[in-house]
Amino acid sequence: MLTLGFGIVTAAVLALAAVGLSLQFGVTNYVNFAYGAYLAFGMFFTYTGQTVLHMPIWLAAVLGVIATGLVAVLIDALVLEPFVRRGTSGFFLLIVTFGLSLVLLNLVQAIWGVGFDEFQVAAGSPVKLGPFSFTAAQLSVVGIAVVTMVAVHLLLTRTNLGKSMRAMSDNAPLARATGIDTRRVTSWTWFISGCLAGLGGITLAFNTVEFQASSGNTFLFVIFAAVILGGIGQIYGAMIGALIIGLVVNFAGLVISSAYDLDAAFAVLVLVLLVRPQGIIPTIGKA
């Protein structure tokens, strides 16, 4: 039961990050390999807010989420959008984002260093929920993930912005022809995706306790496993994929050394690519 509880917490962290990546891919139709650096930005913006600006952790986390969203929009406008306007193919954009990930990783290391840091949060007493035992931080992570998933669902189904995102995901040229401001929708998508990445990074830091500049990139592979398992660009598929991968990664620790439990995500990824490369939910009608 303890392993199942840890799996639920890992799945919650993974869902936040995977949904953000799927949302961005669904609208822009290319993979962002720099996404792991966005998780690091969320961690370190929050860390700076708490340790330098002396904010309460919740306020520092809000700062970290919003700041990461703004960074994502800025990077899109200055680096990625010029390539999109030139009609650069998805493959070359993938190479661009891979190079961007290296630049951003070095930027994070230059600003915040390469050592380990941690948030200043009291551990508190374990909370018993039936057969499960969670810390207050872990319960907060699960609660944040549930509320965020509901918010994303309402955004996509009840707002004009969400409907525009879904239209662009299905057919961007047709969406543009019907009068949708695709550039504005894309900018909002990057902001929301960046916010989710920042939130994913913050909750990852809560879950692992210690974090460093490369923590986001290390976790990126697990995020991709969840996204591909659920169906690339599928928001709800990413949620399902996150739950499965989160449980697999934690239960793998019962069989192999915990130092290699993330390799279980790689095994699942390879199996999915061999057996069902379209994922649990096919990518037609992505959002």
C-alpha cells in the first residue's frame, strides 16, 4: 500500500507536466524538448521567491508558476515563432528545441548553480487516509493535481479559448479561416503549458525533496513516456498515461534498485512504440 501511495503522488506530478506538454503539442504540432528546462525554471523561481524574497511557500509557488509561463511565451516569441513563420518542418523544430534545452540548462546552472537545493517546508506528521500514509506536502501535490486537471477540463470544454485550442488542434488552417486568432491562441497555449510545467517542477521538487538544475531534464523522459502512452497531443490520454507510468515507476522499485526505477518508464515506452504507437487514445482529434 505504501508503494501504491507513492505511485499516486508520482502520477499527480507527472500528470501536471504531461498535460502541459500534450496541450502545447496539440496546438503547435511539434515537440518541445526544452520542456524539462521549464520545470527547472518553476523550481528555481519558487526557490528564489522563498529564500531571497522571503515569500511564504505558496506565494513563491504562484510566482514560480506565472514566471515560468511568461518565460515560455517569451521563448516562443523570440526563438520558436520565427522558425514557424518560415515554415520550418516539425523535425527541424525538434532539433531547435533540443538545442534550446541545452542553452536553457546552462542558463539555469549559471544563475542558480549546479548543486542541490530544497524548499524550506516543515515535514509535519504523516496523515493516514485509509491504508495510505501521506505527508502534508504529498497530499498538497495530489490535491493540486486534481484541481488543475479539473481546471484544464473546464478550460477546454467551457471557454472560448479552450474551444479555439481544440479547433487548432484538429485543423489549424481551418481554424484560422474561420476567424480564430491563431497567434493569440498559440501564445496563450504556451503560457498555460509553461505554467503547468512550472507547477510540475514545483511539485516534483516537493516529491523528491532535493532538486538541481538538471532535475527537469531527468524527469523529461518519464513525461514523454506518459504522453506517448496516452497518445501524443491527447490531454485526457496524458492524464491516463501519467497514472499508469507513475504506478509502474514506483512498483518497479520493488523489483529493481530504486536508482533504476525510472528505467521502467523506458521499458513501457519501448513496449508502447512496438505494440501501439498511437497510444491509448489515437491522436486524431487530439484535444
